[in-house]
Amino acid sequence: MNAETTKQTGASVVIVGGGVTGLSAGWWLARQGVSVLVLEKGIVGWGASGRNGGGCSHHHSPLFLEEQRLWPMMDELLGYPTEFRPNRIRLACDDNQMGLYRRALENGEYQGFKSEALDPKQVRELVPLATDDVTGGYFYHFGGHANPHRTVQGYAWAIEDLGGRVLQHTAVQGFVTSGGRVTAVRTDRGEFGCDHLVIAAGPHTEKLAAELGATVPMMPARAEMIVTEPLPLMPLGGVDGNGLYGRQTLRGNLAYGGGPHEWLNVEDIEAHRPQSTPLTGDIAARLARLLPKAAHVKVIRSWAGFIENTPDGRPIIDRLPTVDNVIVATLSSVGFGLSPASGHAIQEMITEGRCTFADLSSFALSRFDRLEPDWRELQGWRPMPVG
Amino acid sequence: MSEMPIDEASVAVKELPIAERTQLLIIGAGPAGLAAAMAASRRGIAAMLVDENPVPFETMGEDVPLHFGQRMTGAARNRNAMMEEVLAADPALTEAFEAGVDIRLGTVVWGLYAPMPTAGWIPGTIAALADHERSWMVSAENVVVAAGRRDMGLAFPGWELPGVMGAVAAARLATTYDALAARRAVVLGTSTETMLAVAALRRAGVEIAAIVERADTVLDPAAVDALTGHVVARAEGDAEGVRAVVVTAVDADGRHVAGSERRFDCDTVVLGVGTVPAIELLEAMGARVAFDDARGGHVPVLDARQQTTRPGIYAIGDCAGIWPGKSRDAAVPRAEAEAAVAAIAASGDSHDAVLPDAPAADLAAYRCGWVRASVVEAAGEPYVCQCEEVTARDILEVRPPRYLGWNPPTQKPADLRSLLGDGPPHPDQVKRLTRAGMGACQGRRCREQVATLLALGAAEPLAQVPLATFRAPVRPLPLSRLSPGTDAVTVGRGWDSWFGMAPQWVPFWKVPSHYTVSGREPEGPVASE
């Protein structure tokens, strides 16, 4: 049997990429009764979707209001636990951080959400693991955090509960086009026919779009996080700052990341796994400064992940200009928290023709029409030579 | 021509602080590591020999690095006394010291790093070391890993009691530390490694109440008196630990035979059902590993000179493979050490590759037999993962942890395949969803059991179940002790929580319609959200 030409059962919408964005889109479509198939080359959420801080507080995004509306309902809507908890506190260990962290308060206010500045005494009262050796902080009455692994799997299982399909260990090899449309997706397990295609393949999105003649500029990078043993739960787990993002999980672990990233070639991330580095120690030092009463707590894991960024670091959710029935989606390294909303937007673009609840013009691919071809070099985004 | 710009928030402008440099770093001062140190000394190679023993008492209490089961005597609290015990336990340490080897005891290597295309930042081969006060980085031209062995855990009701411990841990406390608080033990397993541990325990005055083997025949002839076809039905005891063990006969499917129970008074249960190569440093650094029946499970892939797939990184001794002939004869690890050091010295000396004996028993079948009879068939659902309180059923049905209080009726058939999709189940995926192996002992006590359970649950060969990845730090270490201190100034400069890209965080109502690099607004300081 020749897998190249084997006709498999396709779907009205085929989604390439089993990360949070593709899975959420698949789930929203399945909720609308659309037949959907998600193709994933490995295991769902194995990329950045399962390796992130779990934050849900993206006040700069046009999807913010929908993000805030949906998260409190996600457990119920999915039928699986996401571990979502609302609200966020961010602590500043110097005046510079205090100034910079104010932007979230301003962006929140502009969109009708309340925040408060905290003095060191208030910080100590609200955050048991902190001391009053801080400049201050902010209590944002919006946002929150969830468990990425559990959420990813929740989307996948919810799709299946609604009659959709998620096919893991299935690598996309190319597309079949006819009359300016993609009619099927070629994989190592045969061809899957489709009426619509969504490409949400993280750092691999650029290459897949190039197969269809479109330029979707992006570059992959590596970032890393650390996890401690569990501690008694703080009243609010969504505490970060001091140059770190992260949270106390509902189990009590401190999971935090931050610091320098490494730009990479996409060919290399296909051949090598993400590897953490001695940056583990620097993140640990920052966390001990952020939460001094946890300085004795043991780090039990670190992890690294690959993420992609577009030239301006903002998402692309748009139709490809070269074919009629393809939507491309990258959240540009900030996709987990926004996923309930990004999937909804993609669903509406397919079923309604456009996103009705948010203005996605800032996600348009056309903003890069005048982009310099050597934008990577001009921005100093350089992979490091080995050896 | 102007200089090319560089992303100041990326690692490209950050320098890792290296505190020390050495020609050869040897990790582990057991027979293999010491032989490597002496071989290096003879060849004029400057070597640093690092060993984590004596391990702090508090760390032992966490079952790190071995499953000590709280059976340390009070003497293990005295760091100086334990340092003397470690030195006295092997005269070869003193010989190596006198030969000029730079020996660091009580020092753990918590991470090994080498540059790779996805981590070009790492400047050569780097080891992250920690003692009881601080961490620092050592750059090494070559590394010989002689990290030894550890024990496979095995759940049964009561296995969380103090006194249930690993065979390697018991022998370590008895011989290296002279600090084993055990009087009368029941031993599980009959491998050569376990029987050598039994001999060490007997020399230390421990009475062996029984040796229990699940299989119908023993693995090592020295276990001739073992109670075959039996497993532990339960351990009984109290806050001070095990008081007795009840064993039961099992049938060919591992089911417990009613009315066959026998009770043994004892204060200790020695788990000797699997002696596992300690590969965590090597796997975590990206050296390729493979399941090898003849070498005791997952081991690094080696060339004829003991080199792993990472250039300049060698594995010798038990972490390179465990087999009976090697466990009995220290000449085998010595030969591995000689081969590795000869390769490092780039000598033309010819060495035959050190190869394992043909496997005496089917390792996968042996482990599956124990796990089916002891864990799956256990009455009362013992926790397989003690840290996170995860049972065999939780793992096989991929249930969320209990603390979520999530118990809706599931619509799904409860088998691994339908829950997780095609292909052998991945322990890392099961870990993320059930938390099995995610705890403070870093999966030491459960990872082999979990893999075996997944093989049984998915009806896949054990060798096909992927290895759960290891990650640095490979020992649990406090935040304060992992901190690189003030040296890390270049890493800290311009630190941002994410990419430090101003355009990424411009609120959407202010984003321009086109983006070009030359059209970017001048940027002040930025904090990613």
C-alpha cells in the first residue's frame, strides 16, 4: 500500500498542528457541528503549547475581552479541568520594574478592568512567600493562569467527545491544490481531503505556508523555565514579576521562566530537542529574590521549549493570499492564554466569514507587505554557531 | 560598514560564568571513576574527580539520590564523620588523592551541558556543580560519567512505610557509610546485583528473614533458598516503619493465591527487583540512550571506547550498563575506564570493546511479572508515585490528580490507546496528565514502574515505551543554592521576562498598519507582559 496516495477519510476542516491554537479552533468548529480533523506530527501540546507559564492576562491583544470572558467558563465548556484561577499580582523589585509594570494597569483600565498599585506592606499581606523587601506591585483584577498540559489535552478530548478527530503521530508532507484551493493534505499516513485548511503549526507554519506560495515571516527561538517542589498554596497563585513570568500551580509548585532566549534555525528544531541550559541558576536566583521565603525550596525540574516569533512579535491570524480556503495562525510566542479566543476567531472566520467579536486587523499578514527581506539580520535575530 | 545589529535580549550577548576549568572531569568515585582517575594520572592528564557522597542527611531523607527508606542511623547526620567513612570505605580514594587527582567529595553534578544546534549558547562542555553551600560551573575538555546505579521501585500496600528501601541504597548505607539502621530484612528479587547486596548486608550484621522471587526460578544461584512464585501482599508497620511483611503465592497471571499468605517479622524490605543504570545526567544533556536487555535497561549508546553520542562525553561503570559478570568482577569497569581514558589521551593503545554477557533473563518479562503481580493485582490500590499519590489505576485510566476534585462521569472507554491516541503511550504525556513521576523525588521511585505499567496497559513491549525524559537539575537543589551569585552579571543585564520586544506589547489600538524594521519607533526600556 502506498501511503502517498492512500485516500483517508478527510473532514470539512483539516487543521495542521495539535497545539493550543489548532486544537481550540478544532473544538470551536466541532461545537458548531463542523466535521473537523486535527493532524499532529507528534503528541498534542508537545511544543510550546504544553511548555509555558500558563498566563491568561493579555491586555494588549484584541482578543483580550474574549479571553477574559471565556476562561472562567472553560472547565464547564470543555468538560475537562484546566486549573484556571483568576487574577494576577505582579511584584516589582526596583523602580524601573514598578514603572514598566504600570502599563498593564493602564491597558486594563482602558478596557474597563480594575487594578491597584500595592505598597510593600500590602505585598507582604497578599503574598505569603514575599517579604516587604520589594518596591511594590500591582493587583490586576483580570487575567489569571491555567495548567497548559491539562488544557491542551482537554481541548483534544473535547473535540473527540463532539465527534471530531485528532490524529497524532501524523506528519504533513504537502498539499493537493485544485482551482486555487487546497483540496487535500498529504501526510505520511495518506491523503486527507478538506474544504477548508487551517495551518497552526507553530514554528513550522512558515514552511507549510511556503508550500502554498505564501510568505509568513517568523523565526523560532528557545526559552526555558524551572519548577520547584510543592509548597503550601498562597491565596493567589498568579504571582510573578522581577523579570519572571509564571505561577504557583494548584499543586503548589512554583513554575517560572524568563531571561534571554536563543534564536534558532527551523531545520535545527526539527532535528534536536529543546534543551535547558545553566540559565536554570539565573532563573532560580531571580525567583529567590521575588519570593524570598521560598529561597530554601528545591528546584526539581527545568524545561526548554521552542516558540516562534513574527517580525513584530504579534500574531498572524489571516487568510493566505495565494489560495482561497486556507487560514494561517501563529500567536507569535504568546498563544496559550489567548487560545480560547483565538480558536473562536478562527471558527468564525470559517463559519461566518469573519470574526464578529474582535477587530483582528492588527493580525493581518499584509502588515508585512513592506518588510525588509533581511529583517532577521536587521533585528539582530541570529542563531549562534555551534563549536 | 556598520556592525550588524544584535538582539540584546538574546543569549548572543550573554556570557556564562565559568569558575573552573579542567582537562578531564570524572563524575562518580566508585570503582570505575577511581580507575579512570588513576589511568588519567598515569597518562599525565589533569583530572577532577567529583562524588556526591557523603550525601547530606536531609537529602537522604528525601530518597535522593537513592531510595534510602529512612533507614539511616543517626550517625549519618554527622557530616564530618560521614566524610571520614566515605574516605575509609575505599583506600583507592586516598591513593588517587596522593597521585594528584583533584578530588571533590560531597559535591554533586546537577547538570551537564554541551553545545548543540538548539543550544549554541553553551561554550563547550560545561558541568554545573553544587556542594552544600553553592553552585558553580566547570568547563571540561572531556567528561567521564561513572554515575553508578540506582534501584527500581515497586509498589505494594505499605511500601511507603519507613524501612522499605532499595538494595543499592541498603548496600551503600551498609558499606560506604556504616550507617544502616536495619536488623532483619525481607529481600525482593534474586538478581546477581541483589544477591551481592544481600551478602553486603549479611556482613553488616543484617539478618535476612526471606528472599522473595515472583518468578518460578531464581536469577542468581546464590538465591537458591528464595521463596519463588511469591510477591509481597502488604507490609505492616507504624510510624517507626515496617514491623512485618506478608507474602503471597501468585499464579502465572500474577493473581494472588488465596490462603497462601505467610508473615515474616522484619524492620526492612529491600527492593531488589531492578538495578538501574544511573543515566540521568547523560540523558538530560541529549546523549542518545536505548533500551538494552543485556545492559540492564536504558543505557547510553556507546562506541567501542565508551564514548556517548556527544563527543568527549564517556560513560563507564554501572551507568554504561549492568550485567552479572560486571557486577561480580571489578576488572570489567576498570577495563571500561582504561578504554575511555586511552581514547581521551588519543593514545594508539588497542582496547577490545567491553561487551556485556548475553542476557541471562528477559528483563522486560521479569519487570512486567513483578509489576503485574505486585502493583496491578495489589489489594487496596497502593500509590505507585508516592510524591504525587498516583495509583496504577490513575495511570492506566489517565485520571487527573485527586486534589482537583474532578470526578465527572467519563464518556470514554478507559484504556490508554483510546485516551492518548496511536503509538505506545509516552510516560511524559501520562506524567503531565496524572502527575505520576512529577514529584519531589524526581521520579526516582516510580519511573520504571510507570513505564512497565504503560507497557502492560497498552500491550506494547516494554522496550517500545519511550523513556521519560530527565531534566537538570538531576538532584533537587534549593533556589538559593542553584543561584550563580553575582558572577552572572552579563546574563542579568537587560534581563526581560520574555523577548524584550517593544512592538510585541503595543496595545492593539495603537498598532500601525505596516511593520518594517526601519520604521520602528525608537524604543525605551521594555517589560514583556
